[in-house]
Amino acid sequence: MEIITFSTVKGGIGKTTLSYNYAEYLAHQGHKVLLLDFDEQSSLSRIYDVTDQEGTAADILDVDNSDGSTVKIHHVKDNIDLIGGSTRLDTVQSRINDNPQKNMLLFLWLNKHYDRYNLDQYDYMIIDTHPDVQTATKNAIIVSDAVLSPVIPNQMSYDSIVEFSTRVEKLKNEAIDYTTGETFVKAKFFYLANEIRRNYGLSQDFLKMVEKEREEGVNWLAIIPEREIFNRSTSYKVSVAEMQEYAKINNADLPEEKRSNPEFMKMKRYFDQQKPQFYEEINEVFAEITKAV
């Protein structure tokens, strides 16, 4: 199982939107995906209408009150399961602050419950995190094979790269396997240039900087275009990959419950109006990410 975390210290840059749409892309490619909502805002869980506050991601960290066996895995869609987020995650993180193993709890949970939850069935685990590098995010980074950090073309977002990198380096030095002297943080780290408007001055300047840093060895992985379709995907609770599939279906061939639903048919008109190259452009970005990680 490949574990990929979306993480940043700056909010409002499309992290959850990318987590959601990338997971759905993988599922539509035939991969089985387990989503872990490690953000107390639980935006990812709400997209799938999972609001159950029992057996959430918080129970993985709440070792004083749970052995981790109560965690629920919700089957939310073909090829996609979800461990829901919790509004009490912030409280749990504060409670375990003095636990010397606080940053290793997800690592320990995965090892202990791998067979119980049949985690071997999944090709990917995608973890959405809060925009910080606190305990839950540190746990996610430690177990990850790759960490993807979106950056948008404004100064505050770009400046956050330094803060994020500094905190990751600190974590690498903290999370040491004392039997080998090596860090538990093995992930490859990549930055994603997100919400790019290629004909817009700020985006053009930003892309020049990205290309310069690529030449210097900075891991800028993908350039993701600004598209209203991403915002619609979370608003409609229909991923870009799913929109593309619906756009291929004639209205007459839709199931009756869809055809008779005015709200869905309004969304369907939007799916149909999108240029096919928009869908393919996004597919190519996600394929590029998959190849790299």
C-alpha cells in the first residue's frame, strides 16, 4: 500500500480538493483507495457525507481511551473507503502532547491493525491533513511514502515553503530509530504548483520561479491549472473523474433516479459543457503525480 499525504502549513490553497480529486482519479483507474481524514475540519469526510463521530481518525491517536480497534472504515464509493475525520482531533492532540510516542501512533496503529482491517486490499492510502505540522500531520508524514505540498501563486503561500521545510527537517531529527540511527521519515517530498492561470501575470512570474528552482533541484512535481471545475467538484460532491464519466453518458441512458432529479440534471449540464481537453488536462496532471510518487 502506497501512502501519500497532502500537507502544507498554509490554508486555503486547495489541499483537500486535490486530496479528494486525486483519490477519485486513482479509484477510476481501478485502484483501491483508503482515505484518512486527519483534519479536524473534516471537509473531506463531509464531501462523502460521513459525519459519524464514533470510530474516527481521532481514535487512532487517542491511545489513553482507545486501543484503535474501534476505528470505522466507511465504504463510500466503488474502490474508495474512508476513515472519517473528527472535530475532537485537536483536543486529542493536546491530550497526548506529553506522550513520548505521540508522533508514532499512526505508525503503530498500522502495524498493529494491518491484518484486522485487511489493509493489504488497498493500493493507496491518501491522507488529508490540517494546514499545520502538528501531531496528526507529523504522524501522517512519518508513515508516508510521498508528501505532496500544494503552493499557489502568491507570496504568502510561497513563503510557507520555508516554514514547512524547516518543520519537516526538525521532524526528521526528532523521529529517530535508535536501533539504526536513521530517521523514520522516509517520504519523498514534492511541491505542486496549484491554481495556475498561464496567461495571468502573477502565475507567469510564479512559473518562471518554479522552473528556476526545478533546475536547482527543488522537487516541483506538477503544474495544476486553475479551473472552476475543481471548486464545483467539492460543492457538488462529484469529483472531476466522475464528472468526466457522466459527460460521456447521454441523458436518455442515465438511470431514472438521475433523470428525474432536477438538481442532478442541472449539474449534468455543467459536466457536459466542459471541454474534453479540460478533463484530459487534469488526468494528465494526476498521471504525472502517480508516476513520480
